Amino acid sequence: MDLKFGDIQETALIPLAIKASETARPNARIKDEKVKEIIDTLGVDVSKYDPFMSHEGVVARTIMFRDVLIKLLGKYPDALCVNLGCGFDDKFSQVDNGTLTWFDVDLPDQIAVRRKVYEDRERCTMLDGSALESEWTKNLPKRDMNIIVMEGVLEYFSKEQVGICLNMLCDSFEHGYLLAELHSPFLEKHGKHHDAVKHTNASFGWGTKSGKEYLDLEPRMKLVMERSYNEEMKKYSIRGKLFAVIGKNMNNRLAVFRW
């Protein structure tokens, strides 16, 4: 594996570090052996990217995104699925039902690095593309239903960029679902104190109190559901239960939109 530390954007190290350390635990709630392989290849200490609350948040969102995807694929087994801004995430292997068609899409430099650790698989293809432009969507096969996943992407976008992205999705796909990670106005203002992101040069973009605020930017969309990561995190620890009370409106959420 020809992978060097400089190949990786720092924010990508956060889920990598967390998924690798969780996979190594005896009673791992999520498993991702490929991520562990990537970390081992890099040969760097990533412990600073794995603080407790971020660890629990990434585990929670991985479980929640997976479960909602599996439920949707139960209704639409032949759907076209796009992991937009995929980074090193491998949702395909978590949810593959044998009939879906999957595309992992990210900016060209990230896909180039991803190709060092992943190969295209049957029904799972890597593709260069931007969440703010539609050109890449013209290369996709047509399906009756499209499921777009954006995990850890929109939280770095400005309000204007979120609008551009939502408009592009509705213009490019006749029918679809969007599974999106949303964050709060509190995190937008105080992101420099985030326990993991503070170790990178990244900054959070537009935060919302509700996914309904997205509908003002793209009226073709409807909000199907919205759930805080607290709902999953509080199952596993006292700190998770406490944060669900103290930080009730501060944690990130999974929102599902349909158009």
C-alpha cells in the first residue's frame, strides 16, 4: 500500500483513528479492518484524533447511517447509492444487498488517494466529483430511486454552499433520498473547541437548529426524519447519557430528506 501521511487531509484522520481503535476493541460496536490497515500503513500516532466524545459520536453516526440505509434498501433494493464526499468511508460493505449500485464520489485528489487503499468492486465504483457541481452525475446510470449519503461533509459548508449542493442534487436526480449529517449553531460558533477537530485546520460552516431550515434553500425537498446522535450515544455510557441531557441541542444529527 503506497500511502504516506501527507496524502491524507487531517479531518479524514478523525474517523480513521476512531474506527480503527473501535475495531480493535474486544466487543467492537463497529468493525472496519480496512481502516485499521490504513492507520497501520501510515505509521503515525493518531490518538489525539480519538477523544472520548468524538469516538462515541463517530460510532453512533456509523451505526445510525448504516441502519437507515439498510431500511431504505429494504424498500428500494435496486437503488443507485452515492457516498458523496466519501473520504475513506466504506459504507458499501456495511449495507450491500447484492442488487444495489454504489458510487464512492469525492474530489479528484481524495479519490486518487482512496485508490491506493481501495479497488473498484462489482457494483461499487469510485468517481471524481464535487458536491457543488453536477458534471459527474451525467456519468451515472439511471435508477427509479437514488440514495445520496453525505456524512461529515455539509458541516464544513457555508449556507450558500449547502444551497448549491441541495439544488444540484434535486436537478440531477429525479427522485431521491439524502442522508445528511447536520450540526448546531453552537458548534458553528465554538468549533475551535471541538475535542478532535481543534487538532486540524478545519472550521465548521453553517449550523442549524432543525433540518427544516434546509427546506428554505430547496423547497423540492421534504424532511422525513431527524435524529440526534445522542439517541445512540446514551445507550453505551454514563457520559453519553449525561451529554444527552446537558448537550441536548448541541450534538450532531442524522437528517433524512426526500424529493
